[in-house]
Amino acid sequence: MSNLKPLKSALVWLAVLLGVALAMPNFLTKEQADALPSWLPHRQVALGLDLQGGSHFMLQASREDILAERLEAVTNDVGKALRDADIAYFGLSGEGQLISLRVRDRAKLPTARAALAPLMAPVETGGLVSDEVTELAFDSAEADDLIRLRLSDEGIDYRMSQALAQTMDVVRRRIAEVGVADPLIQRRGDDRLIVQVPGLADPQRLKDLLSQRARVSFQMLNVAVPVEQAVEAQPPAGSEVLYSFDDPPIPYLVEKTRLLSGEDFTAAQPDIDATSAEASVAIKLTPAATGRVAALQAKGADQKVAIILDDQVVAAPTLAAAVKGDTAIITADLPEEGATDLAALVRTGPLPATLTVVEERTVGPGVGDDAIGDGLKAGFIAAVAVAVSMIFFYGVFGIFAVAALAVNLILIIAALSLTGATLTLPGIAAIILTIGVAVDSNVLIYERIREEARGGQPLVQSVNKGFARAFSSLFDANLTMLIAGAILFYLGSGPVRGFAVTLAIGSFTTLFTAYTITRRIAKAWLRGWKAQHLPKGIRTGRFSDLDIRFMAIRNPVFIVMAALSVASVLLLASLGLNLGVDFKGGSIIELESKAGNVDIADLRVRLDELNLGEVQVQHLGSGNDVLVRVPSQEAGDNAEQTAIGVIRAELSDEYAFKRVEVVGPVVSGELTRAGTIGLAVSFAAILLYVWLRFEWRFALGAIIATLHDVLLTIGFLVITGIEFNLGSIAAVLTIVGYSLNDTVVIYDRIRENLGRYKKMPLSVLIDASINQTLSRTILTALTTVLALAALYLFGGGLIRSFSVTLLFGVIVGTISSIYIAGPILILFRKRTDHFQGGENSSGPGAGAAQTAKGSV
């Protein structure tokens, strides 16, 4: 094995060098990174929209549109099949997924069913694994007079999948129309798309383009019947009544047959009339369409034609005015920008189904720049504070820890660059949190080394044993963080996923750097300096020399903590959490006044006049910035977007929209379910690991202590009124991991001492174990609190509530690992004789504790 040590060391340092190379482009400008030699990495960390500005949309395609069009198409196919077979029928109609008809001659029922049988043929779905889908099937018995056919759910799903693939192409073309390159478009589920557009200057225009289906057609007017008669009675066969965009709308009787539609258009451009200054859209036609229109014009150019956009009449000019040669002209009361957008819609083609924006998160570029600056400032201050603390308490060993921490940060950046994972604002928070938590690994190791050295062993052996004995605790701590991060990534979305990815990467890099890098630096120091004793700069011994009798006051403290947990439950039941838009729907808008300080009273009055419900307005930071909360409109996802559009129209001249978050009722319900499941699954997975890792009494103690921390954190959120959103779930799960980490470290020492001191009173043994790990507990809490404090003070308003929640949870978790986890073991000891020895089976408690401390 000794022959492999040089190879292992070489691989470790090679990994570090590779990390430095991968991370290096991030410390250069984009131009400098692109200018690097081709054999060097060029990729920089992809910044989330909350850091570079842009918009995130979740679009839902209408299944009803697909079903309606499929129902109409199949109904027409049924009628044609029967006519081709010379079978008379009546009552052909479709509703929902059912199509029904009756055959006039009952004797021809078998023939009719045979004529319809080809429509039931399975369809090849294609793809890597070829499969067949039956879209249509008989829904009535052969002897029934009424023939019923049903569209299958599988068939609609297949058509929906096809439509979503086509929708992605149309969406990509429409985004290109607003001048944005490299959008991210992904499918999400069976009927949704995720669209992320960086650097978007006008999100409202893009939403308007994406939310219009844009089915443009030219259809002849039916003038044989007065339109009023068609409205009051039944439109003639082959015709339908459509209405204009006017207020009040004007009815038109139009023929269903389309004279011109999307497949007849080859190009479209906005056009401005030089004399009237009216905007119009000129559409180039295919030769076949040009010939078809010319033949109709020859019969009478004064015939009226309806220009239809998404089943509404835009205009009704004469055929001669509507089509001139090979160009169709849409003339309407359009502003210049409206003509430009309509031309863009015609060029990009119609959407297969209507898209609804069910979730929107838009951040202005200035906000992203501020977020990066605040995040870097908070990270720098946190790193400096942690480095100073480690060097102060550990001297040269502290310098080793700082070096390992620097490598840790470089490897995190390298991993983000290599994988293409997106760094979000919560991701920066995860890095800062990693700074605080990663130090815990070094503290665990150093305290083990210090304890081994106190036993009189040579320093080299003390270092080796310290690293070996600390590994299980290191592994447990980082695995619990990894579990929380993995489940957050699976169930989360957007920035929460960014937090989860960075947290998971940090778990790996922390374990690697703390155990591997720090070990090699320490061994190199031992060889170089021939050290025989620990450095004099280590000052943590004073903590373990305190010999605090924690368990002497366990009962009153336990009762107080339990009472606070019960109070948190009662507060949650009576007051409830201040749920954010993620969980109850609605909108959040961050505005910046263009003319100085905001008049809150005037802004409230103006927003109240829009009749959008109980709109809340509050100052945010400077006097120029305000936060507007708009309640859920309770009329579907379109209503949420309509409300944002109304607010933009009212305030856009005087305010800059820095940030917009809109969550529709469907998404908010899904996020609530996903958040609840995520918390439950993460909690269960972490605790299951602890249960398997420890004897069941320890596991139960860890469960109770962690549950206490979660309840107190929720109570804190209720009392403070901090908004509970997706970031809050990430904070709670991080607190779960931190609390368990703290408890596991103490339990590891208790379990070890139980094997060594079989006759020591349990309360004394627990006190000894806590004192032995007290320096680690204090230093880890201190460095984590310093990092979170920096995040709270300098990280910006967007993550302030996140960081203060974590700050509270870390403090509570530190206390509970002593005064909840410890007393639970004593409580179970009184009920069972599992632990060897009794409370009175050895000498005085203090002496036993000192013996334990001196022996380790």
C-alpha cells in the first residue's frame, strides 16, 4: 500500500490543478477568457437570471385547444368516410371526447362501422422506442342505433406531445423576433415549457408575443343571410358568427372555409402608408394562394373578406383591398409597434395551442449587478471573518484550514463551470454557508488531533489518528447536506435548484479538501519542521477545560425548550405563516421611482383604483424603491398576467420595474405540494440515515432534537412575519442538516465513551462528551454565525430573510444538540437498562468527567 501513496498524492494535486484551470476563466473578463489558448478551459460559470437580469417564464399549453381541434378534425373525417361509402347519416356531433351520429338505414350499420374502421388504425409514435397509439375507438355496441366513438386519452397525450415540440420551435422563433440570443427552452411535464431569456429589456412585449396563438386567416363574408338573423337563430351550414375586437364587439357572418391561412404565407413585414401614416402588415403569398385569390377576384373584386386573428375579426375590407397581386394586406387601427408585432407573429407561424404564462420571475439587469456586488462583498467579508477566527484559535493549523478553504471555493467554482450548472443568488448564499460549515470539518479534525496529543502520543500518530477518527463525523455531516440538496433539486425550481446544486457540490468538495488537502498540508508541515509538539497558537483547550455540568440544569431547560416548541405549534395553528406568492399565488413587484422618493399614499390610491384586491405597498431600502404585493386574482392564470399588464400601463412612465414575480394558482398549488413533500421526504431520508447509522435510541434523540429546531424556526417565522417562500424551505432543510450534524458529532463522542467507561453515570458521561466536543461546537457555531451575519448585513435585501432564518436556526440547533439530544438519552435510560452501569455505579460525577477528559 505504501507504494501507492505517491500516486494518490499525485492524483490529489492533479485534481487541485485541474480545478484551478477550470476556475481560472471566471476571474477574467469574457473577452480575456475567449482569448485563452484553445487547450485551456474557456467556460465560465453560468449566471442565473437573478444575477444577470432577464426573465423566467413557465408556459402552459392548452390541452383544451388540442382536444377541440382533434375533435373537429375527427368529426370531419367521420363524415367524409361515411359520404365516401355512400351511407346517409344525421346528428353528427362532437362533445368532449365523444363523437356520435345515427345512420338513416339501420341495415347499413355494419357497413358504416366497417367504413369507420380505418380511422381506428394505430399511429406510430416514432422516437427511440417505436410504439403505437390508438387515438379513436368505438364507444357503442355493434347493435346500437347510435354510433359513438371516443378519442382516447393516450391519443390526446400523443397529440399534446407533438404540439409541445412544435410549440418549442415557434417560441424560439418569436423570442428571436425581440432580438434575444441563446434563450433556454425546456419541456417540463406533459404540457409546459420553461423559457429563460437573459438580458430581456421588455418582458411584457415578449409575453404578449408568446400568449397569442396567432392563427391568421382570410375568410369570405356570407352576405346571403343577415348577420342579426344568424346571431338570433342558427348560422347557415358552412358558416359561423365571429366578433370583432371593438367595444362593443361587432358580429360578422363568415364562411368556415379559409381562403388564406398560415400555410399560404411566405413572409410578412410591417408597412406604413406614406399619406395616411396608418400602419399595416404586408404578407407575401405562395403562387398557389395568389392564383386562388386571383380567380375569385375575377368573379367580383368588391366581395367582402374577413381578416381573422385567433377567432376574432381584425378588419373586413373588400377582396380587392385585402389582396393586391401576391401580397395580402392587413389594414386595421394598429399602432406602429402593433403592426411590427403582428408581422412577427405571422412570420413565426401560429402556435399549435394557446400558451398561458403560469409563472413569471423577471429581474432587471441593474438588480442582477447589485446582487452580484452584494454577494461578492458578503462572501469576502465572511471569508475574512472565518479566516481570522481560525488563525486566532489554531495558529498555523488555522492557516492550513484557510488554505483548504480557498481550495474548496476554487473547486466549487470549477465544478459549476465544468457541469454548466447555473449559479443563482441563493447559490451564492450556499457558497457563503459552505464557508461557515466547511470550517467545521477542520475543527473536528484539529480537536481530535489535540485530544490525541494530550494522551502523550507522538505528534505524527496523533495527526494520523485525528484524521482517521474524525472521518465518520465528516462523512455523516456532509452526507446529510447532500441528501437535503438532492431532494431540494428534484422537487425545487429556479433559484432553489441553484441553492441545492451549490450545496451538494459544496458537500463533496468540503469532504475532499478537509480530509485530503488539509491532511497533506499537515503532513508536509510535520516533515518539513520536524515538529514533535502541537503549535503553541492553538487556543481551544480552554473550552474543554471549562468542565461545564450541562446536565445539572437539563430538566428546566428541557421544559422551556419543549414549551417553546408547543408554543410554536399553537402560533402556527392560530396565526399561520405569512405565505409568499410561491404558495398562495399572486404577484410581487419591485419598483424604483424615476423622480426621487416615492409617495406611498399616492401609490396606494392609484393601485386601489385598479380594483386588484388588497394591494400592499411598502418601502424597500432607499426612498426610491418600493415593494408591491398583489393578491391572487382568483380567476385563473391569465388574470394574474392581466393584473401585471394593468399595473405596467398605469406606472411604467414613472417607475422602473426592477423585479416581477408572478405565480398563478395552479403553480402555487403545485409548489405547496412539492414543498411539503420535499420537506417531509428530506426529513425522512436524513433521519433514516441517522437511524441506520446509530442505535435506535440515539436516532430517536436526533429526531426529537431536529424536530424541535424545525418547530422553533417555524415559530420564529410566524412571530416575525417573514415571508415563507421557496427560499424558506431551503433554509429549513439546511437547518435540519446543520442541527443533525451538531447532534451526530456529540452522539459519536457519547457512543465512543459508552464503550470506554461502562460504569460512569450517564449524565456525567454526557457532560464529559459535550465538554470534549465543546470547542468544536462553539467554533463551528461562531464561524457559521459570522458567515450568515455577513450574508444578512451585506448580501442585499433579496436574501436577507433567508439568512436571518438560517441564523436563528443555527443558534437554536446548537442549543438543542446539548439540551434536547442529551436529556433524551437520559430519559430513555430511566426506562430501560440498555446502557451498562447506573447513575450511582461509579464515583463522583466531576471526577469521572475529569478522568474521561484526561484519558482521551
